[in-house]
Amino acid sequence: MNRIGGGLFFIAFVLLFVSELLEQSMFVDGLWYASISRNLAEGQGCFWQPQFSALIFARFFEHPPLVFGLQALFFKLLGDHFWTERFFVFIHYLSTAGLMLMLWRQALEAAKVRQYIGSMWFLPLLFWQCNLVTYFFQPANLLDASLAVFDLLAVFLLLKTARTRWVLAGCTLAGLAVGLAVWSKGPVGLFPLAFWLCYKWSFPQIAWQKVIGRSMVVLFSMAAFLCLVFGFSVEAQAALAAYWDTQLLASLSGERRQYYFQENRLFIIGRLLWVLVPMLLACVLSLRINRWRVWAPSHVKLFLAIGLTASLPLTLSPRQALPYLLPAIPYFSLAFALVSVPLVQYIGGFRFEKRAKWLQSLQALILVAVFATLFMAAKKYRQPNQRDAHLLEDVQLIGEWVGPEAVIASDTFDMYISGYLMRLHKISLDTAHQDREFLLRAKSGTIIPMGYNKLPLSTQLFDLYQKSGKTLGKIQ
């Protein structure tokens, strides 16, 4: 089953991650973050005041700046290329998968079933990769992926600490990792602070004094780290205050209703249950096969509890969306993978006639599927998805006409067109003034703005206009 399971994971990895990463299209938030990071690498804005463009979010305080700074290092090292942010995303993927495997190994060793370490490594990764949240948003260059890595590191350190004598050092380092998660995307990264409470629920034999003491070490080390980061810089404090006012308080109070606003704060719980359905079905089948006995029950409870602490607090805010579950999915994948081990054993233990021949045939089929998925992924290289095909055609035509680093007036604000124009051509939109040489408008029939001529571009979604009296033609 090791080769077969590994082959299945590789197929899922190529089909659901690599093929998405190779596309020209990108989720709008990740598109903006790549633009902000590229601009920071090129000296536009500064670390505590990153910039999307000189006219739109000239000072971007929507999120803490750590991930922009980290991604800017990639742009400085690799340059402004199609691959730069995608390599950054790939590093996140490898880090998440690696930390999940380290947690998986710890759980198996603690449960004294070391014989399954080598043969079942693919199971939690397969559950994680085949989840809709991972499929849609792990390739999307989101801040949640960075937060997930730092929090996974914190949980790994804390679980490791539970079995060693290096309690103070482990809890201190975990607190620093939680601080990095908070610095990545705010308070949603705080959930590892509840680790020792989750551990107490899963392993009742641990004394309450240890639970409280270790939790305090994690909390104080995190707080001390964040105080060092924000406490001695006026710019850092100003950025923190701006983030607090413009993003955090506005989101919690429901003032920001334009994106991801939900009237029902339990919306995110429904979405969580929906995306976990395949894992739950696998668990039911496995429990039925194992006569309703749970394999490694204490670690199952621990990972489930951590997953819930990563997802349930999202109900406090009316701003809710599927990407926000990205940090929680690895823990549910680990928990349900532990439960599903008997199912994999059962499938692998079938007694067929000429079983060796059957296994060889299955391995050959998986090998063919591997090459097929590699071919399918290669075909998507730098191609737009269905959502962005017309938009990217428009962006290419507009960019070729007006030239790089231009400023275009626009009477409407659209995150996708502004994101692609900035990322691909460094073109800024000016939504406040209409006296620019070029004007961008959504398709509006035959009505031409006064003082402008419509340019003869075969665009699909947007029209580009040039001031009357200007010579029509591409700017050289």
C-alpha cells in the first residue's frame, strides 16, 4: 500500500495543486499580495507601510506586513517573474506537508505503532490535499497559508515538548511561532494558545498545574515577542493602530460588508461540515470495519480539538469565507486519517486470486495516471482559467496599448482588473480623477465619455478610451 498510496497522493498533488499553480490566473487576494510584495521589493512603500499603487492603497494597512516582507525577499532574490510568487506558495506547501508528517510521526510513536510510520504517511496528506479548501486556496498565495505554517510549527513544538524534558524551551519557541502567526494575519493565529487545554482534554492524566504553567509560558513568550516587534518603533505602532481601526474592529462590528459578510455567524460552521464530508464518510466506513473502535483515540481527540479551536472562533466575526478554514484543515486531516487507518488496512488486505498480479496491475494503472496528470498540468502552464480568460485578454491588450507603469483613469473599482494590471504591467488605476490620458470603463454600449475616443481594442469586459485630440496608436 505504500507505493499505491504514495502514487495516489502524487496524482492528487499534481492534479489539485501543481496544475492550479501553473495557471496564469490567481485568486484576487493572492494577486494583490504578490503585487504589494513586488512593489515592496522594488522600493515602493516600506515594510510598515506597504503599497499596492500610488493611487489605490498607497498605504496598505489591511493586514500585518510580515508575509509581504517575506515574499518581497523572494522577489529580490528571484526577480519579477511569473514563477516568483508561485515558488513562495510552493514553499508554503512543502512546509505544511512536512510539519503534518512530523505531527503524524509523533502521534504514531506515542501510540506505539511505529510499524505504520512508513506505510501510512500518505493518508493525512491525501485527506488534506483532496479537501476543497486546500484545493482551492493552498495555491492562491493567501496569508492564511503563512499563518497555517507558523501555527503548525507551534503545535509541533508543543506536542514534542509533551514528551521531552525541554518544556521551557519548547513552550518559549512555540510562543514565538504563534507570534509570527499573529504577525501574519492577526488574532486568527492565536489558536495554539489553547493547545494545553486541548491536551488536557485528550490526555486527562496531565496535571492542571502543568497545563496552566505551560500555557502561561507560551502566552508570555508570544506577548514578549510582539512587544519587541511593535513596542520600539513609531512606524510599527502606527501600522498596528491603522490595522486595528481599518480592519479588525470594522470586521468584528460588521461595518465592512462588501467582502465575505454573512448575516448568520454560523455560516462558517456549515461550510466546515460540508468540506469535511468525504473524510467523515471514510471514518464511518473505517469505524464499521474496526467494530467502532477508534485507533489512537487520544491523538484523534487532540487533533480534532485543535482543529475546532482554529475554526470555531471565526464565528465571532460576520466576515466569513472558505479560505479562512485553511489553517484548520491539516488538524482535521490528521485526526480523520488516524481513524481511517483500519480502512486502508482492510483495502490493502484483500485476498484476491493472483493477488500479486492484481497489485502489479494497480501499480501500472497508477503510473499511467501519474503521467496523464503531469500532461494535464503541463497543458495549463500560463493559461487562464475559465473565470479569468476574458479578463486576462483585456489586461494584455490594455497593457500593450498604454505601456508599463502608466496611470489610467477609471470610473469604477474592480479588484481583479486593478490587480492584474498592477501585477502584470505595473499599471495603476485612478478612480478619483477623470483627467488622465486614458480612461477604463466596463462595457457600456455606445455611450462614449465626453472628451474621449473609444480605442479599437477587441476587449471583452472593459473599454479603453483616449482623450480626444490624441493620436491613436500604441505608446512606444
